[in-house]
Amino acid sequence: MPKSRFSAQIDLVRGDFEEKTKP
């Protein structure tokens, strides 16, 4: 598995998490 693809997936999840935790 390419590392860049893994990083992109992490970025997606983190962005989604940050959206959910915004006040």
C-alpha cells in the first residue's frame, strides 16, 4: 500500500473528525 494513499486517508478522517468536534 502506497504511503501517500494512507496519508490521504488519515487526512480525510482527521478532517471529518475536526468538523464533528467543531462547536
